[in-house]
Amino acid sequence: MRAWQVVAQGEPVDVLRQVSLDAPRPGPGQVRIRVAAAGIGLPDVLMCRGTYPLTPTLPFTPGQEVAGTVTAVGEGVEVALGSRVMAVTSFTEGYGSFAEECLAPVGSVFPVPDGLDDAAAAGFWIPYLTGWAGLVHRGRVAAGEWLAVLGAAGGSGIAAVQLGAALGARVIAVVGDGERAEYCRGLGAEATFDHRSGPLAPALRELTGGHGVDVVYDPVGGAMAAEASTALARGGRLLAVGFASGSWPQIPAHQLVVANTSLVGVFAGGYTRAELDEVHGELSELLGSGRLRSAVTGTVPFDELPGGLQRVADRGVVGKLVLGGT
């Protein structure tokens, strides 16, 4: 089969090589999936650079997200061959989805919800599961609350904008230009702010009529998140989701104390299968009702993966890219 491997540490265009490999054999508790489409995300960039915490040993095939068809199962797995599924892959073992076939632990394999094509399914589960974990389980966002989403035009941010609007929150999309702002308004954002146009915290206070934001959904980290935390309303929560900026926000404890605000960690791992099935059902219902739609805005041909992944690395993508059919 054809596959892409990371053979050194560096930028995607420099370290990805297309190779020919045998199809991987699923071990106990694993399934093998014929890849129809694979989500492309920032973690894949960080794995190329060797800075992602779960980067496998070189060489390896990256790709966390997949949609496709089950072609083989390991011991103890009761998933029917030919099932159409979406999954988080066994990328930590080097068997990611940037290949014609990949492996996935059965606990991360789910049926594709009705109405999603392969590309949409490949880019759906991780962003929306993370958004649900943050906004519902950890942030407990309530209808009518002000929600600021940092990096709102990226894959994770798009999911949070849509979910926030579906939950009844008043969403402010923090973006980097007018194109991204317009895109987020189309997803349900009530207001937008271009962070390059001036200080963020005063803008958030002004947009909320002086109230401040009740929740900040933060996949960016760094100085932007730290500044946003100073615009939290009393009882507000900053949800630490990721660090696309390269660092987590540094927020003094005394700031949280005097404002009665909270810094809340968000991790989409560690859920039981029963909990994940419940989230899958909730998200499928929102999809079916039209309150969610795919974050995928473009596909990349298999042979052009390095360039597509480099576009993500260079912050040149609005929305979510997927690796197209192989």
C-alpha cells in the first residue's frame, strides 16, 4: 500500500516521504480501516516537528483522524467487516491515516452519522468531541452566556463556534482577518473580532456591553489566551484546550482569585466507551437537526499531502482540510 512517513524532524514539506508498505495487521482490540479520507490537523504538523507529546518513534505514518471501511479486525473485536466508520487512529504506534490503510483501537471506532460524506466524517469526530468535552462537560456553558472562541476559524474553533451557538450561547469569534470573520458569522457567531486590529480584552468587554465573557474556548494558548482571561466576567471560565501558539497561557493565581474566575483544563481522552457513545449520539442528533455542519473546507489529493500539511503549519487554512481519496 502507499503511505506517507515522517523520516526526520522538521517542516512537513521537508520530512514527509511517500513509501510502499505492507498493509498493517490489526492486533488484539484493533481494526484495520481502508482510508477513504483522513483529517489533517495541527497535531500532525507538530509530530513532523517532533514537538507533539505523543509523537511516535521515527519513521512513522501520522494522521489522527480517519473515515473509511473496516477491512480486518484483531482478536476480541466484534465490528463487522465492511462497516463504514470514523475513528481516531493508532497514530501513537505509527499506523496513522496518511496511508491507504491504517489501524485504530476499537474503542475509538464509531459509525459515521447519517448525512456525512467521507471527507466530512474524517474531519468531524476529534474537533466536535473536544468541543463537547470543553463546552458541555468542563465549561458547562449555559444559554445566554457570552462565549469567546479563540482561533475561531480553525478546525477546533469552528466546532466550538457551532456548538456554542447550538447550546444557546452568544458567540464571539476571535479571528485573524476579515475572511475568517465572515466565515464564522456564517457559522452562528453573533460577533467577531480581528485580534490584529487592537487589544483583545477591551474589545471583549465592549462587545459584551461591559459584562465580560463568561467562557473563553482556547485552542491557541500563549499571550492571546492570557489577555482574554482578563476579560472574563465574574464566575467566568477559561477552557485550556490547546496551544497552537506554541505555549500554554501563563495566568497568575491571584488574578483568578480576585476575579472569582477559573482556568479549566480540557482533554477529550479518558472517557469510557459508554460516555463516548452518549456524546456520539448527542452530536449525531445535532447534525440531523441541521444545527451542526462539517468544518471541512477543502480536500488535498493523496500525492499532495506535504503541501497541504505545510499550509496548516503556515496558518494558511480557513476551516479544516482533509486528505482526499487514495
